Amino acid sequence: MVIIMKPKAPQSEIQRLTAKLESMGLTIHQSQGENYCLLGLVGDTRVLNENQVAASSEYIDRVIRVQHPFKLASRVFHPQDTVVDIEGHKVGGGHLLFIAGPCAVESREQIMDIAASVHQFGAHLLRGGAYKPRTSPYSFQGLEEEGLQLLREAKAKTGMPVVTEIMSPELVPLVASYVDVLQVGARNMQNFALLKRVGQTDKPILLKRGLSATIEELIMAAEYIMSEGNPNVILCERGIRTFETYTRNTLDISAIPAIKELCHLPILVDPSHAAGRWNMVEPLAKAAIAAGADGLIVEVHNKPDEALSDGAQSLIPEKFGHLMEIVQQIAAINKTASAH
């Protein structure tokens, strides 16, 4: 349930209402805009009647019952776009964020070389896997804490904040001590113990859509994180599993405007995992930015043929540089069009 206050409602009345509702066992989330104030009610609101609540104060404009199961992530609760700030790099609300790097950290030479290249071509954040959830137990599983140390070293050299995937609740304190953004991968999107644990940190969370997850299930996963107190969630569309086998996954472009309508959280697109083919990354990336995505996460490798994981979908640094030029042009057209 959402209570929309009148523009000039005094703070004393808002505080009175909040205290009254909290005494009924509800949690109140206040969203304050320039010309509005919303009180979002989280908890069992079935006992509340909208008309009675609206009549309880002359400063209430109207009361809306939220139909979706997600509350904190709902656009109704929070009409303005959330902007997540990662050491000065913003995403959401018109700010674009570009993340690039290898699927996995393989060696010091490899990650330092790639970090320098993607930084040169305009990436804001460096990605790299230290713990790798692989389909086969015999595939490269990552360098683990050594990989985290190399990511921190790459940050010290380039100044780029780093992103890496977190696979289990037990690893959260260790990984969070090294990196700036915790990524919850597609296979862990509904690992609810992990979602709750990362929700208890102060790190921004990059949450990828599960292989067969609906849009609502993705937003509900974000709700788990936010309900633990962490509002800094960035969603990621990375393609879903369909009957098509030519590409690794099927990129759901429609998810971008759908999430923008339903939810206030920023959304990135991962064209690398969607395609599984490096030559398809650029067209999918262009489509994503044109559709309104808040940025991209792209796999880049200096020697894709020798990569220990996902080399087939990785761009060489020069290709990434060309991609950045193209998508920046598309973003500029979007900005001009929205201004009119």
C-alpha cells in the first residue's frame, strides 16, 4: 500500500502518520521528491481499508494498493529512478555505466593488460571472475582469493572499481573486502540465502537475471536484497534460455522497457552471455542502449583463443574500443530525443 501525501503536508503530520502505522507492525519507507511525498507500507496491509486510511488525515491525497508482490523495488513506491554511485561512477537516472573485462582472472599479466586496455577505451568498472560457477566440475574454477588480490592490484593501477561474482553466503565477507561491486550470477539469482546475505552489506549489488526467470522473478530477487537494507541494486538482462540453439541465450530486449515501467532500479545488459559469439556482441549492445538500458557489461580478453573460459564470446580490446564509440553515439541520440 502507498500513501500519497498532498504537496504541502507538514512534516509533523507525516511523522504522526508514520508512528501510527509503525505501531500496527508495518514498516514505512518514505520517498521524498521535489513536489511529493510517498509513504510505502511494507507488511500485512490486508487489515487496512484504503478509504479509511485516506480519511484519517486531511493531508493525504490518495491511497493506492500495490498489485505487484514486490514493494521496495516498485515504481509505485519510488517514482524516481534510483541512481547507484560506485566511487563517483553513477548508473541510472540518465547515467550510463560500462563494465568490461575477462570472464575469469587467469594471471597477473592477463588482468593487468586487459584492465589497462578497457580503461583506455572508456570502461568505468573492471569485471573479472575469481570464483567461477562452471557447468562442468572439470572446467577452470578460478584463482579464488589470488584472483581477488589481482583484481585489487588492477584497481590500484588503473583506478577502476572492480566487480566480481559471489557464489555463496560464506564467501561474502572475504569477497566484499576486496571488490567494490558484488555480482550475483544468473545461476544464483534465486539463492535466497545469498541474496539476504549480500543485502546486509553496503556494497552495490549487480543482480543477473536467471536463465529461465521471468521479469517478476528477477525483481522479486532484488526485493530480497533490498528488504535486508541494501537499496543499491543494479539489474542485468543477460539473455534467457529458449528453444533457440544458434546463440547461447536469447536476449530479451523487451525486458528493458518492461523493467523501466515496473521498477526504479537501473538495468544493464550483458550482450556477451546473451550471444555467446563475439561477432554478435556489438549489434546486441547497440540494440540494448537504443532500448534504454543504463549500460553494458562486456567480456573482453586480450587473447580470446587462449582464454580459460568464454573466449568465444569475448571481444579483443580494439573491438571493445570500437563498440564504445558506437554505443556512445546511440546514447547521445537517445538523450537528444528524450529532451524533446
